Amino acid sequence: MRKLANWHQQHSTGIKINLTEKELSFGQFKSLNFAITIDHLSSFQPTIEQAQAYYFEAIKKGNIKLSWLQQLLREPAKITLTLFGRQHDDQKVSTPMATFNQQIARTSDKNRVNVSSDRFSFYWQQNYQEKAVNQEELANYKVSGILITLDTHTNQTLRSLMDDEQQDNFPETIKELYLKLALTIANPIIEVL
Amino acid sequence: MNHTNHRLALGTLFTLLIVYCLINSQKLHATSVIKNKVIDRSLFSIQASEVSGWNHLDVDLNRPKSINRSRTGYQLFLPQVNDKKSLHCPYPRYL
């Protein structure tokens, strides 16, 4: 599940795969393969109109702009695959990472997904800031695991679109709207060089 | 003489056959080992025990965690958290 309004713990739920025992390095990573099935009946992504109705009062007060909802919801949500290095939970420490955004297939059938390393974006992350690098620069760093999360197509929340003052004074009274994706992932396999 | 040559020739052929079979069986064995090594080293399967998740909703919504880890993998069972009354009902689901 993914929040639309606040960025605090914006990935309300997600899947984490622990790879510490694999001793896999970013340089060895070649591809990630898995089968995915989406249960659309149990999933929910609000339309712009639904979100507008949901935030009617906040829009009227000027806390949220309709254009923000349009910006966040005009494209379907996506699944983000994130390879992370050690200490990824500590934003004070620079951590090697790699991400790929998978479009959600418009079918309820099982789909085989094969994502090669050249489709991932590799970067260092610290204090929520990213510095892009290539895979070779991270070659000797170990991959601690993979996160599978749901995201808006821009990775932003409504709070991301507020000005600095609004962001600091984010009104806790604004209701949260959750994007929800019910999925099953089967037979995940990592191919290495 | 002819008989001796014939037996020698047969013996040589037999020896060559044995050597040929030995060489090829080694090749086959070597190929199997290489193939196995390739499979062992180029693919990592992910076990159910390595899959977990997180749930911030228990903090956000003051609801109890409802994580169930089944034998075949990881599953989350969550209640509908959005305020359905504020949405048009019946609202269209995603896709």
C-alpha cells in the first residue's frame, strides 16, 4: 500500500527479500526474474475525480490543489523494485542502491517479468538525496536485499508538491488516501554474471 | 602370420575403442560438471524464509498487525483503510 498525501512512511506496506546470505554484489547482478499476478478486484487506485471528491474540503481550504491530484494520478501506479546495500535504513550513511519501475500489466493473468541490470538505475543514497552512478562503480558492494513497493508514477506525494512552509506545517488533519495493489509474486530468481 | 596380424589388428581396434570410450565419458563428465557449476553460480532462487515485509498501518491507523507468513511465501491481509463513504460508490477498481 502506498500513501497519496504524506511522505512519512509513505510505503505503508511492502515486500522485503533478504539477500544477505547470497553474498551477491551489485557487480554480479545480471537480472531479476519472477512471475507476477495482480488481483485487480482487491486493488484500488483512485481516479482523479474520486480523489477530488475525497479531498473536497481540503481543496476548498486551499491545502491541496486539484492540479496536484491530476499530476499524481494521471498515469497508473507502478511497482518499484529496489536493490539496497547495507544500512539502507540509516539515511545518515551513504548506501548503494538500484531501482527499476515496473508498469502494472493490464491483465489478471500470470506474467513473467525479466528485468536485466541495464534497465536499473544505480545510485548512492544519503539523506534522501540520490547521486547517479553506473553499475561498475558499485561492483564491489554487497546487495543486502530487494524491496518491492507500490508508487505513484512520479514517486511523489501531495506533500512533495507543497511549498516549503506547507511541507513543514503539513496539517495532520488531511486524510490519507491509500493506493492499494494486491499481488502475488512467484519463483523469483536472480541471475548473476 | 596372417592369423597373428589379424589378432593384433583386432586387439588394437579393441584398445582404441576402450580409449575412445574413456575419453568421451570424461568429456561427458566434464560437460556435466561445467553445466552444474554454471547453474549453481549463475542463478539464485529466493526461499520463502528470505521473504518478509513491513506494515506501518498499525502505527498510522492504530490497527493491529495482520501479517501472515504462509509456508509458500509472504502474504498481507489488510482491511480496506480508505473512507469508502467519501468515495463514489460503487467506485471502479483499478483497471
